[in-house]
Amino acid sequence: MKTTITDVAREAGVSMKTVSRVLNNEPNVAEATRERVKEAARSLQYSPNLAARGLASSRSYLLALIYDNPSPSYVTNLQGGAIEACRKSGYHLIIEPMTAEQLRSPEAETMLSRLNVDGVILTPPLCDDIDLRTMLKRLNISYVLVAPEKPGRAPTVIIDDRMAARQMTDFMLGQGHKRIGFICGHASHSSSHHRMEGYQQALEAKGIAYDPELVAKGDFSFRSGVEAAERLLADPQTRPTAIFASNDDMAAGVVSVAGRMGIGVPEQLSVCGFDDTPLAQILWPKLTTVAQPIGEMGRKAAEILIDRSGGGNPGVHTLDFELVIRESTRAPAG
Amino acid sequence: MKTTITDVAREAGVSMKTVSRVLNNEPNVAEATRERVKEAARSLQYSPNLAARGLASSRSYLLALIYDNPSPSYVTNLQGGAIEACRKSGYHLIIEPMTAEQLRSPEAETMLSRLNVDGVILTPPLCDDIDLRTMLKRLNISYVLVAPEKPGRAPTVIIDDRMAARQMTDFMLGQGHKRIGFICGHASHSSSHHRMEGYQQALEAKGIAYDPELVAKGDFSFRSGVEAAERLLADPQTRPTAIFASNDDMAAGVVSVAGRMGIGVPEQLSVCGFDDTPLAQILWPKLTTVAQPIGEMGRKAAEILIDRSGGGNPGVHTLDFELVIRESTRAPAG
DNA sequence: TTGAAAGCGCTAACAC
DNA sequence: GTGTTAGCGCTTTCAA
């Protein structure tokens, strides 16, 4: 038999409601009573039933993480951070990987409404899905945006992608590179645009003309990095001395192509990525990249949802990134 | 205002209980009534409240995935499979990444008991944690073991690691390799032992003496693969012509060391891994490896928990693996 | 084949 | 500061 709140009440010699007050850290309980109840709960190994709480109150102590992200390390990092925040407050995390398409089905809406979560964390590219945001508003479910295109009215957690790309470009410029290639990310991800902007601004600030020939499209996949690199490196006369890929997977593609073409990295070609995935350390040479505090972002997002006592907290929370300089970049030869 | 079961009952002109029967696919409802209720539910966009269901019945429609696995791609694959099975039956997945240490804290038990999940999926190395299994039994929470050391009494989902390692070793033997190195996985993972056994059995079957000098310890990390390879490849006279690493990360370590030492892969050294993580395709050369149906395993585990109508289903479910031959293996030179 | 009533374990609203 | 009384929305008796 599971112990219930009445068992604790009996043990502590108080009413059920007082126990409830203590458990929820509500005021208006004498300190002595509070201690007695806590002691009783401990000795009975009592822990409140989530479903009963959820039914009686408005909170379910459940958060959902909805995502459509192909990168396992991104996803697990984010999950890890969110989980940590949840643990601290007795919350649990439900994960709902879902394509944008699945999201549009009526079942998705049904699922979300029956779930009765206290909040939802939205990551790219779903966080930029207006239909989804509208649906959540209609269902009256609060949500936090992680790294969206535009902040919007909901609380938002971001890093400054533009600034990070700019600093990374500056770093390579500082090493003496003049012809720096750039591989864009998937057009539907907001960060792609911001990173591109940062690259352009850095060049501009140094008075280097923007050359479209040095920019290749990509979609964040390894394969697209390979294709982009093949184009960028095709002509030995005009090829760049450095390539800035918008994420590590694509940077790995560049390294792979360079290897096949006999172009030494970093001797003849500097390469850098973005995200600092595990891959960045596994590659040889180890990849210079930008570390996003992905776990932190997950944690922050969950915290916002949990403390949404403010009722909205429509702030934008910008977390710090970090340039990680490893072995794939150096001053150009000659 | 959310629509409840009474709204549907009113709309369909039946009692609440009949609606409940229809929703849960219980017998003893006239077909006409059943249809009418379904129609009413649809038109009202009704979906049952999870918390209320969980409170009134014994099921919470929640499954938990508890894991302590450092590999993001393993984790997300498993999650993906489990989620698919959950979706089909209106279940949701709660994730609880947790170290073995955290698991031993009293809070972990409290957390598990309050959670009131219908079942728990346990992955290596946690699935071999006797204390955890005992705790779950005490809490009367059913669980499924994914790839445990020994099947035990609980339902179990495995692949035949031993046979897979044996076939992979056979493959290299068939290419003409006589000196095949082996890098073990973490000793606490059951699969480590099984893979080692398969390697040994393959050699034995071909009448090749087992040479401890060709076997190195590892712990599934890239770094440990590097260290193992450094030892295995140290002596040019006696070094193996092929190395079988117990997972892809360690195989990547081997490839990296070989690169540094000027040993061509696969020209002078064949390398293969296990798991077929994304890394296997990103490496250059692409890695020969064993593909585990990790997603399938997650799906199967969730299905077992959901259909636990059998009351126990103490079977062992063995899923198929697949050798993936890529570019990192070939016949030895000479 | 259907329905009425009684909870599941908790919190909210209002007494005291 | 504390207790009483109703529910939350559903499933489970048990009766019709």
C-alpha cells in the first residue's frame, strides 16, 4: 500500500491540508508544525502522487521538450540541462521528437492538450514555427524559445550567433587569412543567417570585399559540407586559405575532402566549425570551433518555465559562447 | 474550458461510463452506441486527461527511460524507437539520465515512486545494476532490460553481441588477416564481455591461438581507443594487421593514432568498430562496423511495457544485427 | 448492454 | 495557524 497524504497527516497529528501546505512550501504554518510534518513524511518515505497533484491543481510537474533536431549531441546536451533544472524542482521531462509535418496533424494537438504539461521547450527549427506557437497559445500552454529566429513575445534563450561568427572570423583574419570561405547552415535555421551575418560583418570591418564565390550553401549535414568543400576547393588558384563551416559536421566534411585532395589541414587550409560537438575533438586535426552552452540553454529554458510565477517573463536571456581554438587553424602559408 | 468526458456523454446521449468504455476499447458496448460516442468525441475534439486517468486507474500512460550512457547517438536512437511505440498507444516518455551513484540516493527512490510510471526501460550499464532492479521490484514498477549482462527474470531485449563479434572477426579472418588485435569495452558493460568472447571463438574455430598481446583494455571512449592503439601499434615488427575495436569511438581512436604514425588505413591496417554510430560514416576512411538496431530495441522495450497485459512477459527478445562493410578494412598487404 | 455512485490523492476555497 | 469541505476528470465497483 502506498502512503498517502492522510497517512502523513495522521502520523504528524495534523490535518491533511497542513501537510499539503508544508509540502508546497506555503506560508502560514508554525515552524514546529512544519518540522513535525517533514519528519513524519520522511519516516513514512512519503512522496506525493504526481497524477493526483496534477488533477487537483493546475500544475502537472511535467515539462515537454519538443524538437526536430538531427544532431544527437545537441539534443542530449539540451536534455541534460533541462533535466537538471527539473530535478531541482521535482519536475520531470517528457520528450517529444517530432517533425514539423507531424506537428501539423490533428493528433499532435490532441496529444499536446491531453498531456497537460506546465510548459514546453521549443528548439530550432520548431521554435520558429508560427503555427506551432499559435497552437500552444490556443491551448494555453506556456513555452520557451531556444535560439529562435526572432525573439517574439515568449521568453527566449539565445546566444549571440552573429557575434560568435564575427569573432571567429576575426580570429582567422587576425591569423593573416584574407580569403576565408564560408559554408552556410540550413536556411530554415535562424542561426544560419546570424552566423552568415557575423562572417560578413567581420570582413566588412576589416575592409575586405565580400566575395560570393567564397560562400557555399549547406544544410548542417556532413554530406553538404563535403559538397560545399568540393566546390570551394576545386580551383587551386582561387581556393580560400581558410574555411569557416557553420557547424562541426560540415567542417568535418571539409576536412575529409581536403584529405582526399591532398590539401593539408591546417598547413594549407585552416578549417573551423561551430557547436563544439564531440566530433570536434575526435577529428584529426582537432577542430577549432565555437562552443555553445547548449546544456545551459536547456537548463535556463526549464527554469523559466518552472518559475513562471512572473506570469510571462517575456525576457530574452543571452548566454555566453566561447571560441575553442584547437589544431585545425593556423596562419596561412607563405 | 476543456471538454471532459461528461461533455462527450451528454453530446452522445449516453452515460459517462459508456464513453469510458468506448475510449478504452472495452467490450459490452453496442456497435451503434460505440460509433455515436466516437463521433461525439471527435466533434468535441475531446481527449482524456492524463492525470485524471492516472489517478483513477493504475496506469499513468507514462514510461520512463533511465540511462547512464555517454553516447548521444545511442541515447537518441533508443529514445526515438521508444517514442514511436509510445505514440502508437497514447503513451509518453519521461527521460531520466542518471549516474549509478545518483541512483543510490534516497531521492532517486522517492522520485521513482512518486512518478508512478507504468514501466521503466533500463539500458547498459544501469540494466545490470542489481540494487536498481531490486528497488524497482520493491516499488512494484515493471521494467525491461535492454542488452543486459544476463537476461534475468525481467523481459529483456538484446542482440547477440557474441555472434556479431564472431562474424566480424570471421570477416577479417576471411580477408586473410592472421594477427587481429582487439580492444575491449568498459568492463561494466555486458556487451564488452560478449564481444570479446565472439572474437575469441572466431579465432579458436579457425585454429588460431589466442594471443593476449593482441588484446588491449578500453572503456568505450575515444581516448581509451587512442591509448590501446598506441600500445598495440608500438612495435612495427609484431603489430597486428587488423584491429577490432569494441565500439566506433575507440575505432576512431585507432584510426587517429594510425594517421599520426603514418600507418595507412586500410592499406597497412584494417580497422573495424561496433555500433555504426554516425561517426562511422564521418571518419575517413569510412568505418566497417556492426549496426545494432538500437531504435528497434527501444521500440521493442516500450512495446513490451505497454502490452504487459501478459503480466510478466519474461521472454528474451533477440533482434537482428548487421555487418556494415565500408572502407576501413581490406586484405592484408603482402 | 448500460448506468449510478463511490472513490483515486491531492489542492482550493473558505471557515474557524 | 489550522481544519473542513468540495471537487479536479476519470475508472471501478455494483446494480439494473
